[in-house]
Amino acid sequence: MDKLVKTEGSRGESTVVPAHAAQIAALFRDHNRALVAFLQCRLNSLSDAQEVAQEAYIRMFTLEHPEQVDSLRAYLFRTASNLAVDRLRMRKVRNDHAIEPPVEDVHLAPIPERHASATEQLHGLHKALRELPAKTSRAFVMHVIDGCDIGVIARAMKISERMVRYHVANALSHCRARVDELEMP
């Protein structure tokens, strides 16, 4: 039987929910923006990314044995990634059967071009991270790359969780601006 957890809503009211539901709510609160951004890059569509993210959360919520999953965040991103691949396959099948010529999908580009593009983006990201203050860069790497929880990062860096979120948001904004500069013609 699922354990129950007392949570506080946005208006200060208290409710009792299953522990797994509380964990998924925390996942949504802490990682939904990153998940949708990750999926949007893969699917090249915000609406598709939001739909796939929603389906991934539903699958997380309906897990029969959530206690057997070591990292719910990793499982969420893997599930979403698999769903995105399925969506891209369906899109390709629809385009193959369309009367008009299919629109070229960047994610289905030949491997050498994808590799060159990814390498260029990676170098741009490394350069952008070097431009940031040490704390901001460290918080970003620990959260986004290493997948550490905000609380773990706060304890490791001896700063508040709010400051960790601030550093991660600033780093993300800075990196996005640098990547956008590279993509501009």
C-alpha cells in the first residue's frame, strides 16, 4: 500500500496524498521546464513537447511499482525520450504517405551533419559556461548535467535552495543566449 504524505497547496491548504503522487508533483515542479525544453529540441514543436511531457507524467503516475525505480527523474526523462522517438517515427510514417513532399526533419539528418552540429553546440556551451561565475556554472552543471537535486546542490555549495535555482536559471539563460547567437546566420 502506498504511504500517505501531507502536502501544502499553493493557497496554504493542507491535503493528504499518496507518496508517489507527491514525488511526481515535486518532479513536475522542479523539472517540467527542463523536460519540455529537452523535448522541444527533439521534436521541434512546443505543443508536441508539452503533449509528450504530459504523457510521460501519466506513465510515471501509473507505475505499478514506483519504489523499484532508483531515480524518478532519470526514468521520467528516459520515458519522455522514448515517447519522443515514437512520435518522430509516427511523423515520418505520415510524411512518407503524404502526397506532397515531406518537410525535412532536422532530427533525421544524416549522422555526420548531426555530429558536427552537436559538436559545435557543445563547444559553444563549454565557452558559455566558462564565461559564468564559478558558483553559477557549478550549480548548472550539478543540476542539469549531473542530475543532482536542488537540495543536494544547496547543501554541497552551502547556499540556499533559492540561490541554487537563481544560479541555474541564470546559467540556463546565458547558455541559451550563446547557443542562439551561434545559430543566427
